[in-house]
Amino acid sequence: MSTTTALVLHGAKDLRVMKIQEQRPLPTPTANEVQVSINATGLCGSDLHYYTHGRNGDFIVREPLCLGHESCGTVTALGDSVTNLSIGDRVALEVGLPCRTCALCKQGRYNICKSMRFRSSAKTFPHLDGTLMERTNHEASMCHLLPESVSDAGGALVEPLAVTLHAIRRSRPPSVQEVESNREAGVETAALVFGAGAIGLLLAGALAAGENFSSIVVADIDERRLRIAESMGLGLKTVVIPRGGAKPENVDQTAYALENAQSVAGVLVEAAGTEGALKVDMFSRVYDCTGVPACVQAGIYASAPGGVLVQVGMGHPVQTLPVGAAALREVDIIGVFRYDGFAYPAAIKLLASGKMRSVEEKVVTHRLRFEEGERAFELAGKGVDEEGNPVVKVVIEGKN
């Protein structure tokens, strides 16, 4: 049994996390596994929660845990039964390990398998280490071949891009025929994306790569992030979300919040404006990538009759929503959790097409070496770097 160098979390803000590179045992791959030398791993919100608080919601770190799950690498060894990969292949690792036998798994919805084990998550105990390590073994069937046209940084974006493609697919986007029909009626088929973080920008880029919407609006409170969206060259419209003022005295908090949400929705629709002779008449699809209650509330009011609001961001577990406003206009509210079996191959195909190249260049704002792990986590948690530039996606490049 050999060893692999890993970045290991011992507790909230435990500085040993990044300064001590622990040697962890790495057995020979089993028959159905491959050994992968990790080239790049992106940091996401759950990694930051574990690093900052020692927990992610109800999932508490109870033993040293290696984080990281947005990763790609190069195959260095094969299990005896592996036939779909060869040594030297570059692969994106899909790190959720479902049971494969339950009804949900057989339907292809293994992302909500009750027995799912996810690398870098403290949900199950003993924990299953993530990919912030020099080398790792992984199921060959969950290693997806990357074409040469996809960079290592792009390989690290496969996982979050898969989340966005799953969200879009769950929203049942309008057909090309529906878009054309709306155009003939003088109305744009518009989509609204709340949040210009990594997920929001990837989602907007994926929407722009398709033909399901004639107008795509990205909304955020941070003008600097919106400038990133504008710089991707995809024709996205951007809107700064207006901040609500102080609640007047003797006004019910819920009533005030919903009134403010209606006002924000009006600003978003108005700001989306017109395109030539076409107008935006509310939004056919709304994708909330923030989890912020005010955004979800405004998203419902901004949705067109028969529209869909997709909850992508994992924010407040309990929210006050204007369900009546949704029901009266038959606005569907849909939740998403990670991705199903469709998403990884679709994400790789989209990246390989070249349509997401400008998105990749703008979303991956910082690339750091494996030895700079502590700074990478601190940087990702601050949201801005030392020069005041926005931090969207931090990628830790492999030790090799």
C-alpha cells in the first residue's frame, strides 16, 4: 500500500488543514476502480462551510476529512476489470456513489438515492474523503473521459456545470417553436438568473448556448460580478437588485418583505426592457442560484403565468413564500439537488463544443498550487482578492 499527500480538515479554521500535508494510505485499485492523479479541484460553497464552520448545515465533521469534489485528473493505474479507460486518459470524477439498486437509481435519479455516499461530505460516517489529494482511487464507471479540447480548469467545472444543466432540464425549457411563436406575438421568451456567482454564471452561459430563450437576464447585488457576466460576450442583460429600505414601524415583517419582493420583480422586468419591437412580459423561467428568501419571493412575482421557478441555491431551509401568487398563475416551484445521470456527459459535451470557453475564462478567477491550499480557502471565503477583484471560482491545481 502506497501513500498519497492530502489536504485534510481537522476542524473549523484549523490552520493545520492546509499547512500539514498528511500522508494517507492509498491501496491498489480494486477490480472496478482506477487510480487518478488529480490535476485540478475547484472549491465550492460546501467546502467553504466545512472549512469555516466545521460543518455544512446539519452535517458536522466528526473526523479528519479531505475536502474537494469538483475535480479532474489523469488515470495512472487500472483495476483488473476496467475496460472503458486507459492509463493516460484525462477524466472528470463524478464523486457521488449511489447504491444502484433502489428504484430511484434504476430511474436514473441516483442523485436522490437514500444510500448515496458523496466524497467530501460529512453526511455519512465514517466520512468519505474528497479529492484534494495527490492521487486517489475511484470507480471507473464514475470517471468520465475528457476530450483534448477541455482544459483541466474546464474539467474542474464539469461538476458545477452539471448542476446547472440538471436545473435547466428540470425546468422543462421552452421549445424553439415556442420561442418563435412568442416572437411572432411580439414577446421575448425570457429567463432570469438570480446570482452572478459561479453557478449563476455557468447557468447563464449554458442558457445562452441553447436556443430556448431570446433574452437572458442576470441579477445580483454586486455590480462587479455583473460586469463579469457582461464581459462573457454572450449578450446577457444584467440588473442590479435594489436593496430594500428599513422596515417602517408598525408594519408586519412578512407583509413588508412580500411588498418589497413585488417591487423588486417590477424593477427586474422593467430593466429587462425591449429588444427592437419585442418586449419582456415577465419571465418564462426563473433560476434562483442564491437561496436568499428575498430573491425567491421576487422570482415568484417576476414569473410569467405558466412559468417555472427553479430553486438551485441551497439557502435558508425554511422560507416565507407567496404561494398564492404562484398558484393563481400556475407557476411551478421546482427544487434541484446535484444532478442525475444525464448531466455529466452533457456538461462535458457542452464544454467540448467551445460554446463555454469565454464562461470558463471568466468564472475561474483564481488558480493556486496545491501547496497554497490555506490561501485558496481563505481567498474563496472572502469573495474579493487583495487587489479588490471579485473571487468567483478558485481552482487548486494538482501537486504533480
